[in-house]
Amino acid sequence: MVYLTRKAEFSASHFYHNPEFTPEENLRTFGKCNNPNGHGHNYTLEVTVKGEVDPRSGFVVDLKQLKEIMHREVLDAMDHRFLNKEVPEFLHQIPTTENIAIAVWQRLESKLQQARLHRVRVYETPHLFVDFYGEK
Amino acid sequence: MKAHLSRRYLFSASHRLHSEAMSSEENKTTYGKCNNPYGHGHNYIVEVTVSGQVDEKTGMVCNLVDLDTFIEREVLARYGHENLNTLPEFAGEVPTTENLCIQIYEIVHRGFAHAHLETIRLEETMMNSFEYAGDQGS
């Protein structure tokens, strides 16, 4: 088994708000992130896939295909977007880094052919990141 | 769904690597420059990884304010701008980054109740890092 990781970057804005909370509760829970006008980050995405090395190609996965899938499924949808308003998953779910990692996993998992998804890592800043391994 | 959240914090501290159990020659051979009696310092980066179910109401494994407040109070205030050799936990133990990593793990494991501690990863320099995930046997 070999693990391969591909990085990508995207920039997006978001805010944290739960309509079931009172305004005070939202502010207490989410602080500055509750500003309804949003704020943004340069996100770094790391997608790790795993598999056996194909004896003919010497690849775990065709990197070109992986790059295309990441672009089509994730970057086209999220780069330079207001996540709360433009990305279907986040119309009714808070676009925290945790939920972004889960959404990226769900977008990619069924699209990979050769290799299996191992980990999705999303950096919101260089000092904060979330890993999702597809665990329930 | 279960996710892992990692947060990186910086603190600066000094230390000297010297073991009372070794002769001064042995100390010099083992620790080299790090045995300088005046000590030296590092900018440490501590990477804390916690895990848990993503709360449906907040979308979070745990509130970052809780984690930041805890780490600042219990770890950064304790070790930032200190000489590690003068602290009680290193009275009988060499303040290597391995031992410091274990100490930080124990502090977070004992005191942080909002999520499950997975690992502490401690970078001493950009070239050296150490990771501890609790005593899992050998």
C-alpha cells in the first residue's frame, strides 16, 4: 500500500450561524465568525489516496486524473465563493473547517476509480487544520 | 461524523541538556552543543490534535476558544519564555523535546475535557519534530 497526497489551494468566504440559536447564543458560540457579511480564508486542501502500485504504470493513481477530479468537484465549486450562499452543502449546514473536510470527502469518494480515499485535510490557516478519514 | 482538529501554537523557551546520571565527559559526548552550561533556546511549535464527533448544531469538534484558552493558560503560560531546567517537572529529568512533548501531552490529556486528545506534536526547529500519542505499549 502506498499513500499519495495532492495539494490544492482555494480562497473563499464564510460565516458561522445557526438559525436555531438566539442572536446572543450565535455570538457567544461563534464570536467574530458570526459576522453575517462573512470573512475569508486561503484554504489549503490536501487529498491523500491509497492503493497498490500498478505494475504497468508504476502509479498508485493517475495524478492528472486526481487533479482534474479535485478541480471539477471541489475547486470549481468553492474557489472564490461565499460558501454559505453558493455551495449547496452549506445552505443548511455551517461551513466550519470540519464540515468542509467532510463535504470534500463526500464529493471525491465516489469519483475516484483506481485508488481509495484515505484522508482529506483542510487548512483554514497555517495554524488550524482538520483531518477527515471518512469515519462515522 | 468523527473528525480530527489540529491547532498549532508557538512558544519560546530555553534549556540545557545535561544528565546527572552521566559524567561531564559523557554529557559532552551525548549532548554536544546542547550541554553548554549557559543553556540555549528554541521557538517551539506545539501541534495539538483532538478528535470527536462533529456537533450538528455548531459544525465543530470543539470550540476553538475553549482549546485556545486551555492551551494558553496551561501550556504557553507555563513554558513560554521560561528556562525549562528551572521547572519542577524537569528537576529530575532532562528537558529534551521528547520529555517536553510527553509533559504537554499529560497536561492536555488530564485537563482538557471538550474533545479527545489524539497526539501532541512538538517542533523544536524546522528540522526536528517529536510526536506522542500516549503510552500505547511497545
